[in-house]
Amino acid sequence: MGSVRGTKGDAMTKRVAEQLLQSVEHELADVKVYEAALDSVIDEQLEELWEHYYAASATRLLQLTRLCRAMGVDVETETPGRKMVREAGRVLTDAMKASRLSGDLNGAQRVASECVSLARSRDHLQLLQLGPDSEPSAASAYASVSAIASHESAKA
């Protein structure tokens, strides 16, 4: 990301980069959440739905990674916000793993359903965070990525 010298343009660039990096981390976490949920699913309809969510997140992750590269943002850059997003996802995957280890398949699926619901809520919050009041370039970039991911996963 480089150093910020205090100009308004540099500060905006840093905020946009932070939003993009958190979005990348969010999608990384979602991919892991949906993978863990699919390990716990026993209902075929849920499996189909969660596979759709997984594919959409994987596509958004790929598109966001490409966008970061195009904007000169190093996708490996660690930030405090990114760590928080990662931790939130880890808590969900850990809960599903612990539930699976209990041996109760129905209970594991219920826990996975709750975790998927929480992940989906985080998706909506992420979109709100990148809404009209956020940095315009990050908001429009994320909206484009979401539209591409939705279109590509609908084709699958």
C-alpha cells in the first residue's frame, strides 16, 4: 500500500485499499465457512443452496483479488481490520468443526445453518459498509464484483 504522507488523496487511497482488503478477507472467510458447512450438511436442498453461496463467494474472491492487483493493492497486506474479519470467520468455522466432532449429524447441520445465516448477515453488512456513503471507488468496485459473481454463479 505504500506510505501515506497526509494528503487528502493519499488518505482516500488508503481507506479504499483498506475496504478492498477487508472485502478480500471477508470472501476468504466466507469460502471457509461454506466449505465447513458443506462438511456438515445432510439435507440435499441445503447442500445445493450452500454450494451456490460457496461458488458466489469464490467468484467474488477471485474478482476482488484481480481488482486489488489492478489498483496496485497488495492482497497480502495485513491490517487490523482484516485481522478482525478473519477472526469472525474463524469463530464460525471452529463452531461447525466442534459440532461435527460431537457426532450428532442433525445438530451439526443446525449449527452449520446458524453459521451460514451469520455469514450471510455479514455479507449484507459488507455491502452496506461499501454503500453510497463509503469511498465511491470502493463502493462501485465492490458492486461490480458482486454483479459479476452473481452472474457467473447463475451460469453454473
